[in-house]
Amino acid sequence: EAQVTQNPRYLITVTGKKLTVTCSQNMNHEYMSWYRQDPGLGLRQIYYSMNVEVTDKGDVPEGYKVSRKEKRNFPLILESPSPNQTSLYFCASSFVNRGSNEQFFGPGTRLTVL
Amino acid sequence: EDKVVQSPLSLVVHEGDTVTLNCSYEVTNFRSLLWYKQEKKAPTFLFMLTSSGIEKKSGRLSSILDKKELFSILNITATQTGDSAIYLCAVWSGTYKYIFGTGTRLKVLA
């Protein structure tokens, strides 16, 4: 089944404790992206990746890191989480130049930073 | 600064009504506009629009793009309670970024 998976789905942590949210897709998509969704602000892009070893900042990259060592994986790293990073996070993937930019979204990770 | 603006922010209708959701954009190097539906989980794809004036249709949903006036509309006819969701509009830009609007929250009452 074609899908984007994220883990964990729910996470409660404390300020300053490093964490990683994993994202994996099995559709051979070149493009992968991380978003955070907050009430009244919609989906905001954190980082995106055009392909392996190619990443770039979205609109809200501060406090986050990413890496793209393999085509299927795109982990999101919070080196020192803070309460303002409490949010719902989505990973998504898509083809880039194959007629459709439809993004497929993972199920979401709800993160609470105390 | 690139931006996508959706209106209305929220809408309450009764089953059978027709609704029109609006999306306007100011995005450098526009490539395509996409509509998604989000229920209590991840967004799911509805339409992708790249050309002005060509209507995309799927059942009771339809959408059209006006690249001159920089907007798109999503129409839902004969609404059902299952249409209750947040509808998201996004623009894919030539800078390889997706810019999302804040969404329209639609509630359909039985």
C-alpha cells in the first residue's frame, strides 16, 4: 500500500530534550516536506527536500533540522525543543515533475513540549 | 512575501445547500494550485489546477482557477454531513515551496 508513515504519532516531552520524528514513504517520491499545523495559522512549511542530500528551509525553520540521506526517509530533528514547538506535525511527499504535485500526507505527530 | 488567503474562515450550512469556497493568492512563479480536504486527520487531495478556466469536477465537487485575477473557487453542491471538514488551498511555486492558506472550516448540519 502506498503510504507515508510517521513515528511517533503522539509525544509528550520536556524543554531541551532532543527528539526525532521519523518519516518514511514507499512511493519513490523525490520531494518530501515537513509542516506544522496550528489553530488559525494553517499548514506552515518547515523544511523540504527536492531529493537525496538536497534540503532547504520553508517558512518556519527555526529550531528544526532535517536530513535526507535516503530517498525514502526524511526525519525531523528538534535539538532543543521549546513549548512554542508544541504543534501537530505532518510529513508529506510527492513527485516533482510528473504532471501532478499532489502531496501525500502522513498521519501526523502531535507533539507537546512542557 | 508569498501568501494564500482563503475565505470565509468558517461556514455553517444545511444539508442540500450549495457552498462556494474562495482562495486568492499572491505567489512568485506560480506553478499550480491544489485543494485538500482535512477531516480529523491528514489532508487528502481533491484537485490540482494549472490552467485558467478549465473546471475540474469530481462528483458534487468542482473547482476552477483564474490566473489573471489570481484566485480559485471550490464548489460543493447538494452538501452532505460527510462534507464537514477543513478545506485547504495550497499553491506550488517555482521555488519548490508549498504555500497553504489557513483553510475554511465547513460544517454541514443535518
